[in-house]
Amino acid sequence: ERGENKKPDTINYRKFKPEKGGLFCEKIFGQTKDWECACGKYKKIKHKGIVCDRCGVEVTLSKVRRQRMAHIQLAVPVVHIWFFKTMPSRIGNVLGMSSTDLERVIYYEEYVVTDPGETELEKKQLLTDAEYRESVEKWGRESFKVMMGGEAIAEILRTEDLQAVLVGLKERLRRTKSLQARMKLAKRLKIVEGFVTSTNKPEWMVLKAVPVIPPDLRPLVPLDGGRFATSDLNDLYRRVINRNNRLKAILRLKTPDVIVRNEKRMLQEAVDALFDNGRHGHPVMGAGNRPLKSLSDMLKGKGGRFRQNLLGKRVDYSGRSVIMVGPELRFDQCGLPKEMALALFEPFIVKRLKDLGYVYTIRSAKKMIQRNATEVWDVLEEIIKGHPVMLNRAPTLHRLGIQAFEPILIEGKAIRIHPLVCAAFNADFDGDQMAVHVPLSIEAQLEAKILMMAPDNIFLPSSGKPVAIPSKDMTLGLYYLMADPVYFPEDYGKKIKIFRDAAEVLLALSATDNPRPFIFRGQKQVRQDDVGRGLHIHERIKVRVDGGIIETTPGRVLFNTIVPKELGFQNYSLPKKRLSDLIMECYKKIGLEATVQFLDALKDLGFAQATKAAISMGITDVVIPENKPKVIAEAHKKIEVVKKQYEEGIITDGERKSKAISIWTEVSDVLADDLFKKISQVDDHKLNPLYLMIDSGARATKSQLKQLGALRGLMAKPTGEIIESPITSNFREGLTVLEYSISSHGARKGLSDTALKTADSGYLTRRLVDVAQDVIINEADCGTLGAIDVSAIKQGQEELLPLKDRIFGRTVADDIYQPGDTTKLLAHAGVCLTMLQSEAIDDSGIETVRIRSVLTCESQRGVCAKCYGINLANGRSVVLGEAGGIIGDLLAQVKADPGLVGVRGSLRATPDGYRVFTDEEGGTQLCYPGEELSAFAQELEAFADCVAGIAEGPTTGRSERRSLAVVQAGYESAASGQPVDIRER
């Protein structure tokens, strides 16, 4: 028959030519050479379309071997594994049979009654060999009909009255009250209804022929040394053909039923392995004990045809290289290695060289580029001006993972990036790599410039907070510059120096920075020694600013030279949090452009001052609190008292554990506070470098300092249970062997957790985006009257998320008046609240506000702009067509990222934002206070939980906390009255 593969042969191993009638047959699939038949009788394009009378091959292009399919005519019908083994089983649902019953029939273990006739048997009843023989003796062979295998299933499907099944299912669904049963019936109903409404016949789920995919999609390539590299599919097809041919031969002979049945079962298994290897029974193994890759494996999953090749393709005009820091760059620039730029911009260079008349052909232009001619570099410089490139760092967890920059040509082979964009990319310089992509068309370049340039993306799309905040040594340098005034012992009794203006302070500072042997004062020459020690950066001075005299330090005067005038004189110390607020204030008052310039100035000043500060850390900077032995001795006494109470039966074991843990937690907190107080004191007008680092927010946390100088404190087992005896040593003193082994619990679990959570978090993000990607802003206002009530999120008396943060950027559903004064309108209905309005409403004492929400939006598709609110990434109203999955993106970030970022400090127990409580059985568990999420995510949290299937533990009766199976990091949570940033750990 035409197009049928009857032989399992592939190619002739001597001639390397396809065998006739085999899996690579030229007659079936087309010739291997363009415009040439297999025997060589017809060659060249003039014979196009002729079928050779000798070899039967059509003269055409060889690419038809990627398109033409064949088939294998099966000796017996075979059930398609996808329809009975993929849950829910489609065949099982149509017939109302269980998967195990179906398998027994399909794999020739039991008979199934296809026609009960006049007997007491029922249709679709299963019979073993013994039961079948009994039935034959009882009613006779002709009175009923039984079958086995694919034939039986095909026959039952063909004779099934789907219309009657549909009516019966609807009736049962109407009568059934049980939710579980209704869900099962609904699944069956959906499939049966699908068959009834479509023209598909259920018996088509059983195959009479197997399709064979084109040979060029399953190649067989000769290697050196007479061996071959082949696609696994060829082996699987060969098994099917061999078994099929053997079964045909057996059926022609008078073979015992047992052998025939076994051969039929083997054919069914061979076809199963071809479609989905490993779905039924053990997978078929290839060389090296590796499961063969079936058709399903080629399609499914991350490396399958859809996700790997159709959705994700490799991009030309792209390159990748290691990144290094470029502190000399502007915010919108990146350093691109010259060689890389030459390759990336080659087509533009070729065109420009032709336009300028240096060359006339593309070939000569390419040769010129290879020679590195000077004209080429001039042309390249000209081309890259104003032509942005896009940088991407994997994993791209949010939209800030790809940003556009203006390229600057640099020597070397590493890409340079601006230090302030590292936070958005989550990049560091320990060997990270980044990919560069060139937008080719004018439209693409325009889009990159307008939407993707780094200066336009300095705020997080999930919270609206600035992401480009100076960190690490920049923060340290700025904090050092802005530190509080220091008293110098030699200056006691002297007057404070007064300066006319900032310029004079800077002049005095520069004189101190660059001491000369003589200073000219008027006409008189004075030696340096006579002037004194010059001006110290932290010295208390007075200076005239904006018409008034203020007390400040030279460092603060220097800092204020870069601060925009509109923000006023900044006269306070500057930790990271306050710096972030200053950047936000700058954006609100002056706009984006000025903010970006301010950020660049902060970066330059921060690096310069961090270098001048020359911070170094010695072991003596870690001070051990003097009262440590006393505090620990007292704790041991308290523990003894608790132990005695337990032995006397006054308290239970659970209470004893709980009390012991709270005693040690208190000790931990007391010593940590003492230690921080000690290092914060200015000693001999010198600042402790450790204190500088921690208080500025540049590096380390109070919790880590506590472990360095006070005690490591309580640790947790991998199960989450807290170990009662704490580690009373610190890292400066050193740990005992026992303490070291207890510590290693947490360290090892931390490493394994990081790997596991990252994968889980990525998968959760993927599912959330999958659910929410169709939610697009499709209209300005849906006109709904629906709204939701929001109020501040509290835990006990503590306010975790104030009302102003929940209503900022949202549309108000009703007019809001000042409480007790109906004449004073705070906000009109239908208005998007600004931060000032939100603060005014919060300050007025209003506790609940009705706002429009995506949950009550009545848009037919997607959501409307009014219900969505503002775009947090730029603080402006959301525009139509925006958020192609930004909502999903937001959801995914807020729900998944804490899971990703918060894994790091795995088993540091109570002091870090997690609360401890003991349940009724006395088992200790960790609890986390309610998470601080963006207002939008708060509303959608229930929806996201439903999608993600996050399993929650039982809620205990104590306070409003929840116990989770996995301790999940929130945003900021307070512990023992002390807020600790989990991410900064």
C-alpha cells in the first residue's frame, strides 16, 4: 500500500543509501539529493515532478523529507496510550470503567463482555480465563460475545450510545448532593458532551495504523569509524515494525492462543513506548541504560518542542560576556567591548561603509572589518551613538531583568555596567554573565529608548519603591560623610569655627586634603603648624545657609553641594532607609531626570568618600559586652528554677520548653542591645567601623553582630523545632565542638533549602503568570458600582501595613469627607489617590475606605484602568493596553520572590522576625507575623494561594498569627519589638 513502512531497515551500511520500503525509503519520503532520483536516471531541475519508472522516486527538492509522512498498518487495533493512561482517563470516562479494568483488557489479561446476549452477564463486565470457561459451559459459546485488547475497546466504544450516557449523567448530577461525586460526574459529562457536540468518534481513540514522522526529523548520521548516531525514535519505530510483522506471520499460521495473545500485548507495549515511553511499565532502555526519548518526551516540558523551540528561540545579533563594575559610567550607559560591538553592529557598519564609498560589495566590507581598518572604528563610533543595546541577566525574574543602555566602546572583553543597576538585575561581580541584544529596526530602537532605558526604570513595578539606591560602599561613604559631629579633645574651650558660606567650607576642606608647607593669609606667610590641624570632616562648625546660620559638619556641607536646591539643606545622618526616602522625595518634587542626575552624583560622592574613609575591620572592633558572664549565669539560674517546677509537676514539659526558649531569647536581646550600644559610642573621636557598616545599612545586621560579639543564641533543628540549649559562645571567642556541630545543622539546611526553594519559586511564578497573563487594561472605566473595603493591617496593637499604603494609587469608590465635618471633602469618588491625599485620609482618623478593585471589575476581558489604579513603576495612571501580564508579574513577584530571597538565612530561630510559640502538645513551632504585601497583592492573596496550592498549617488559638509548614519570609516583621529586615540578613 502507498506510503506504508513494512521493513524495519534504515540505511545500507556499505553504501549509506536508504533501504527500499524501510524507515528512510526514498520512494515513500522523497530523495536525499535535490532534483535527483534514487537510481540516478533523472538529474537536474528540468525533470521536476517526474516519477522515475525504475526506482519510483519523484524528482523534487530534498526538503520534502522534512514534510512527507508514512504509516505502519497494524495487525490488530492498538489503544492510544494518551487516551487511557493520562489522567483523567478519557476512555475510562466515556465508558465509565476504571483505569485498572481498562489495563487488564488492553494488555490481554482478562476478557470483557461486548455483547451479553440472553445471559446474566453485563456489558463491559470483566471475565478471567476461568470465569470465561465457566460461562461457556453454562450458556454456550454462541450465546454471548467476549473480546480482549484494543479490538475489544474499539468495539465497546463503537457500540456505546453516547446520547443515552449524556442524559443519564445529567440526571445523576441533578440528584447527587455529594461534592466529590458531583465533581467526578462533571468530569465525565465534559468529555462525553465534547464527543457528542463534535464530529469525533470515540472509537478513533483506538489506532488501526501508526503514523511515521518524516525521516529528517529523526535523522541517522554516519560517524567516523563506521558507527552511527541515530534518533531514539528510529529504534522505537523499528520495534513496532518488527513486532507487527511477527504478529502478522503468527496470525497466518495456526498458532496457540497464548502465543498470539502475548505477541498482541507486545505490539501494544511497543506502540505505547513509541508514543510515551515509561508511561506504562518500565521504560525501554537504549545504549548506556538510558530511557529512549519518545514522541511525548520530544514535545513536553522545558526542553520540549513547544517551550524550547517554538516559544523560546535563539536570537542573532546577541552576545554574552562576564560583567564588571563601571563606576565611571552614567546611569544610562554600559561599557561594550570593542570586539563584541564590531560583531554585533556588523550589518550597520557594512551599510555605512558602502554609503561612504569605502567599499562597493558586502564581501569587501567584511574583509575590511576583519582587517580592523581605522575607518571601521570611526564608523562604529558614529553608529553606536544613540543606538541603544539591551542587557539581560538570567534569571529574568521581573521586567527589570532586561534594560536598555547607551553603549560606550571599551577595551578588554568584559561588559561594564553601572553600579546602581545591579540591584534590579540582582547582579554582582563574582563571575556573573550578561547577554547583549541589539534592537535592529528603527521601531525597536525607539521602543527601547522610550520604554526600556535604565533611567526610566528606577522604581520596582511591584511596590513603587526605588530600586536604584546606593548600596554597599556607596552607602558607607555617604553615611561616613554625613555622620554626627565629633568632639575633639584639643578643641575644648575653643569657639566653634564659623564660615561665611558653603564655598568657604569646601576651600578649607580642600586645604586640609592637600596640605602645603605654607598657607597665604593676606600678605603674611604662615607655616602649616601654626594653623592647627586643619578642618576635620566631622568637626562641629557653623555656616550661613539660605540666609540663616546653622550648626553642621563640613561633611554635610560637602554632601549638600550635590543635593538639588528644592530638597533644602540635609542636616542629619544618612542611613540607607533615609537615603531611599530622599531619592523618592527628589522624584516627587523635581521629576525623573533630576533624580537620575542626583543618583549619579550620589554614586560618585559615595565611592570617593568610602575610599577616603578607608574603613577596615579588626578583631578588636568586635567588643564583647562586659556583663555577658553575669547575664548568662542569671539565665542558667532561671532555667534551674523552671526545671525544678517541671520536676515538681507544677508545669508541663511543653511549658518548660517554652519558658526556657523565652529566657534565652531575652538574654540574646539584652546582650545584642548592650553590644550595639557599646560599639556606637565614639571612642577617642573615632567611629567603630562595624557600627558604621551596620548603622549605614551597607553590610551586616544587628543579628550578625550579635553572633560576632555577644552569643549565637538559639538554633533550630532541620525539622523546625528549636534546640533548647543555646550556643552561648560567639565567633570572637570561638565555638566548642558541640556548638559547632549544632551550628552545622542550619548551615547545611540553608544550602539545600536555597536550591529547592529557588526551583519551587520559579515554578510558582510560572503558574501565576500563566493564570494572569491575559489580564490586560482594556478600557478606561468599566462603570462598576462594586468596590471593596480596605483598612490598615494590624497584628495586635502593631500596625504592619498602614491605611495610606493600602489606598495609595487606588480609585476611591465614594466621596470621602473629614470625620465630623461634611463640608470638608478629602477625595472625590472616582479619583486616583495621590500619596498626599492618602496621608491626609490616614491622618484624619478614617479607618476603612471603599476602593475600586480588580476583583469587582466588570470589564468583559481584562480589567479597566479605574479598577487597577496607578502603574507603580512610574507613579502615573495606567494606560490602555498596558500590563500584558504585569498583574501576573506583580502577583508572581510579591508571592514568589520572598520565597526566593527569604530562604537565605535558613535556621536562625527566634530573634529574626519569626515568633516562637508552643502548641497544645508541647511541640515548638516557628510562626511568622503577617506579611507586608502591596495593597494589590493583599486582595489577590487568596486567589494566588488557590492557584499555587500553598499548604497552610492549622491556625492556633493564640493571637492572629498563622503557622506554616514552610516558614516564608515577609517584608518587614518585628521580633521582640525590634524590626529586622529579613532580606538584608
